[in-house]
Amino acid sequence: MRYAFVCFLAAVALHGQGLNPSVSQVSASSFTLTWTTSQPLNTQVLYAPAGQPLQRQANWLLVTSHSVTVSGLQPATAYTVEAESSYFSNPDLLSPAMTVTTAAVGGTGSSGAGTPSGSGSSGGTASPPAGMSAPVITGVTASGFTIAWTTSQPLNTQLHYGVGSLGSTDNNWTLTTNHSATVSGLAPGTAYSVQAESSYYSNPDLLSPVQSVTTLAGSGAGTGTTSNPPPPPPPPSTSGSRLFPGSGADWLYSAPTGTGLNISGVTSGMSFQVNTHTQGFDYPVADTDGSHGCTTFTDTLVYNLGNRICVPNPANGYYPSVGGYGADDGHLVVVDTATGMYYDFWKLYANGNGQPTSTNVGGIFEGSLYGNGTPGTTAADITGLAGDILPGELNCATCLNHALSVIVPGGMNSNLVGHQAPAQKTDGSVAGAIFREGAKIRLDPSINVATLNVSTAVKAIMRALQLYGGVITDQTGGSQISFYSALPSPPDLTGINQIGQHLFIYY
């Protein structure tokens, strides 16, 4: 069920359109591929050493100008390369296969168009294609390291590594989507080549680019192509200040767990915003003490959800989210301060006097502030109240003390569910996409937010993303990442797009 506004993208079948990518900046370990499309589509590159199964690097942001830099390649090696751009499968455009030869160390590489492949296949997989995230190296010591990655379908976990060549392999044949391997017994102060692999027999067989990691020389810091952010500073005391005081909602007041994947390569070019009432797509909150009677609502307007709830009336009336271009999601949360219950609406419509124009709505769910933040009318079934930016919380850099509720582009939203919050479901549908409802994004906590040239409100958001993260709860048809709020109008958000330059995701 999709609750956040989704723009309609016309399904234009461009069967006659092909892709004509250009190759540039060829080095011993990388190259850049660029092309254009006549409508906004995603950006994918399929590549592998000649004769080997193709692997995929993807950016699900919909654009017309596409550019991908593929790195971690072997020097003086011929790679088969194809460009692909699609919106689901309508259209799905593939370029002819071409050959790119990386440079020898200190030399210049070359590229050339190959014979069109005809089928445009990505390695001949017979089952639905699976995506593979960029492996993240952490925990580097004098004798070992840990590497982690994810796949969009359950596959095995293999790691190839060695000095100068990939001579050793560690295997775990358990099928999973979250992969982690720890290598030990290595020589100190030594550079190792590393390559992750996940497969189900050979259908599919996914290989990451070769990375390099150097073990410690007995002390100091090891080096790798990626790193996990250090542990966050301890959160401030929340005794008596948590909106959801029960232990089931600890996810809202604690840092994400597990290993984070650095997604700043994707998000650094994206826009960020706070959804407020003047713009629409917000999540307003109204309090009541239960002394103003109640109104019985049903929710068969869109789906036959079957709820019938008498909601205590807010003292000042019902004022749900409104706006043009579909921004009237009709979200509103009514909080009964006398009982600790909340009432979460979707597609509630009211007149200018705060009176509902109908008591049959898209969704109405009742929950307790002493619960875990469910149920609710976001796509993840988490209430918008859990993570909503409330009035006053952006007034100072330390005023925002909980995780945020995050909306991501639908074209980048996976069909899988993350496990950092009690997400019950998802409206994501893109296999292999980088975002998942129920996952948390987190600003690198090693960044000194106080020194950044950003507004006070943005410092508050950045600090909260460092301490608690932001839970993905909904998707949008736009291309930006947004945060739900109950604010009447936008605060000063100078510098908010810097968030994307230092972002990790935890599934």
C-alpha cells in the first residue's frame, strides 16, 4: 500500500531508442561511462573481464543524463561493458556490448565498441536478477578484517583474497541476503586484494570489483577502500522525555545496529527537505485531553481495512496535511494525553473550520504511546508520530532527540524490508534497490557537525541522524529524500544537502 504521494510517470515504450554510451577517464583501475536518455530513467552498468559473467552497478535515481565511474578494476585487462537504463521494464534500454581495456600501471587505457550482443543479457541469468551492494571493509587489525555486503535475493557468501592474487577463498554456503566474512591469520602491514562473491550455483553468480585492504603494522589504523563510521557519542539522557517511553520503542532512541554501507556515492547528488504543512506531505499532530467527545471513523474509502474507531476530538479541530499536486495525503495523528493513545489517519479530509467532510477515511489506526510505534499509516505500518519532527525540535542544535521518519524516492526503494525498526511491510518494488523501508540511514558520526556551515535546524537534523539515524517509512514519486514533520512552515534549512555527502545505511 503506497501512502506517500507518487507522481505518475507515463509509460512510454521507446522500443526504437538505443543507448550510445561514451567511455572516458580510463585508468589502470577505473573508467567512466556516460550517456543520455529522452526520459528520466535509472542508471546501470554491466561489466566484467571478457568472458566472465557480467556484474551490475546501479543508481536508481531517475535522470536523463547518466554517468557511472566503475572502479576497483584490474590493470591491463579487457572488460566487456554494457549500459542500461530503465523504469521497471517500460522501457528497458540496453546499449550494444563494448570493450574497455584498463591501462597498465602508469599507462593509458582504451575503449572500443564491440559487436552488438543482440539479446542485451546481463550474464545469462535464468532466475530474477539479483543486485549486490558495494562491500564494506571494517575491523582492520594486524591479522585480519571483516567485509560485509547485501544481495537482493538469498545467495551464498564467498570471499576471495590474497597478496598479489586471489589465491585463498572462504566460503559459507548458507543462503542469505546479508553477507559478512571475517578473515584472520593474515600478515601484519600487508596489502591484500579482496573480492566478494555471492551465488546460487551459477544462477546468478555475482562478483564485486577487486578491493585492497592493508592490515595494521602492529598498531595504528588499517586502510581499505571503505570504512564503517566509529561508534556514536552516547545519547543524552532521555529519562522522562521520551514520547514513546516503552522499551519496545528503543529503536527510536538508539543508534542503528550492525554494519553500515556507505551510500554517499549515491546520495551526495540528491536533494533533502523537511516536509511541512505549507508544502504538504507533512504529518500534523493534534493533542486532546479526551474531554471534547469523540467521532466514529471507518476506513473503507480506498481499501476495506475494516476499522471502526471513535476518535477523541482535538480541542481545535481536525487539520490534516493538505496541498496541491496530490500533497493532500490527509495525514493526521491525534494524541489523547489523558490515556496515552494515538490515532493515526490517512486520507482524512476536513473543511477550513477543522470539521471532517466525511467520517470514512483511507486509514485509521489506534495505538499506544507505550508500544513500539506501530500500527500507523505509513507504508511500513509505523505511525508517523514515531520520528515526526515536532514544533520546537529544530530551535536548537541539541533539541531533536529521536530518530527521524524518512521518505525516499520510489524508484530507489527495494521490495525488501529492513530490520532496524518494527516495519511490518513495504510499498517498495525495485529489486536490488538501495533503500528499504524499516532500514535506517545515518550521518557519519565522525563528522563534527558544529563546524559545518549549516543552519541551526540542519545541525539538529544532522546530530539526530548521527545519534539515532532516520528510519525509512514511506516512498515518494519525487527524486528527493524527505523527513516527516509537524511543523507549520519550513525553517532555515541552509546546507541540508550536505547530509548526502556522509551517509550510511543499515539494513
